[in-house]
Amino acid sequence: MSYPLKLRDLTHLAGFSAFLGAGVGSMIGRSSPRMERLWVRVIYAIAKRSKRVQSATQDNLRTCFPDKTAEEINTLADLATREVARSVVETFKVWFPRRSRCEPCSNVEYHGLEHFEAALSKDRGILLLNCHFGSLDLNGSFFGRLNRRGRRLIGVYRRPSNPYADKVLRHARTSVCDRAIPINQPRAILAELKAGSIVWIAPDLEASGPRAVFVDFFGVPASTTTWPSRIAAMSNAVVLPVRHTRLCDGYNFAYEFLAPFKAFPSGNDAKDARRFNKYIEHVIEQKPEMYWWCIKRFKHRPAPAAGDV
């Protein structure tokens, strides 16, 4: 059931930006295919001129692909920026569809369903692992079409600092799942997993604090969360990685379930975090421009080893 949202929830001054964002998002979501292409070009142009977006994209790509030439990095950065623009439009098409099924996600082929069926056959919760690859909400809408045999689908997200933006986000995301839970509410997430729910997470953003470890991401130490292995240990959930990929025509997609992680958690947080990063690398290598390189991945650096200058 969708999280309720009323206009008066956003009429406060502090809620104006959320109101404006929801209005623009609704306009994009309900646009025709022709206008949709125009919106992609507009958002691409804005992102292309954003120094913050381009700087993060270029820095991440140069760090992860040191063997690429400057020209190759620029080309990949441009493709990634276009893909982000398309992903933003696709997200709004999921949040605010013109009809019950939004047009850009109407064609999808599924692979690896045997892994999902095997996970459903177990009397355990399912931890659905994803990453910031294309539109997360489009990914969720693909999964939401499958028969879950009565199991609840739970989306985990990072709560925005603006409470009004949070209201809009929860309202939008519960259109494709039964409940949206902030990642800083582990007890609620754990309770859902123990009750047999399917919990969808994308914990590939840079982490910080005592629960993060530095492990390789494309050969470079990256601050990585240990959250998936810890929640899996407490819930005894099946850890099932998934991915979706845009096919060559742009409006058709492939959605794939990969083999579940075995012996996960292993009892070694760093080993588990590296395993998760390897999964992300595997997803990216298939179509690197679809990853959200505009999100800074290497802000935190490991402390220098003893004796280093």
C-alpha cells in the first residue's frame, strides 16, 4: 500500500522544495514518449554543466579505470551522464505513471528465475542485493511484477535530511513495494526479514564510521559498509544478488537473478565486503556507463600505515 501523501503535507515553507520537486517529477512521469526524450536531453544538459557531477564522474572513472586514455574517460563520462539523465526520467515514470504500468519499463525479459524460486522455497527471509546501476526504482518495478507467493517487498533507503522530501520519497517508493524503511532503522528491517519478507537494498555508497572497512573496489581501497553481512547474520536470510541491464534499443531490459551468496556471512567483515564489491564490479563490467559514477566513491581514504610519510 502506498504511503499516504496529502498536498497540505508540503504547504509549509520548508516543504516548498519537496513540493516543487514532486510537481516537476509528476509532470515528467506523466509525459508522452516524445516529451520524455526531451526531458532526458534537458536533464543531461543540466548534469553536463554541473561541475560537481562532472568532477565526481571523471574522478571515479579515472580511479577505477587507470588504463583508459583521457579520450576514453571523457567518452565514458559523457555516456554515463546521459544514462543518469535517462535513469532520472525513468524513476519519475515509475513514481508518477500515466497508467498502471509506465511505458519505459513495459518490456523486460527475466533470467535466472530458478535462483529466485529456490530462495522462495526456503523458510527464510530474502535479502535482495542491488547497486546504483540505472534507475533503482525501475529495478524495483521489474521485481514487483513477479509472483512473490504472498511475501512482502520492503525497500531500504537513506532518509533525506528534509522531512518533506522524505514524505515524497516514501510515497513514491511504496508504489512499487509494500513498505520503505530507512537504513538507520535496523530493528524494523530485521523484523521484516525474520517474518519472511523480501528486503531490497543497494548498499554500494561510500560508508564511514566504525562499521565500515577499506576493501578493494576495482583495485582501489574503498570505504565499504559491512551492513549486508551483519543483517544477514542476524536474520539468517538468503542473500540474492540481482541486476537489470538496458538492451541496445534503449526501452527493453534484461532482469537477472544471480546465484545466491554461499557461506555468507563468513564471519570476516572485510572478506564479505570485498565479495559484495566484486559483485558490483561484475555488474558494472557488463555495461559500465549505467553505473552512477556521479556519486563520489573515494572521499574517505585509509589511514597511512605505520612508517609511511
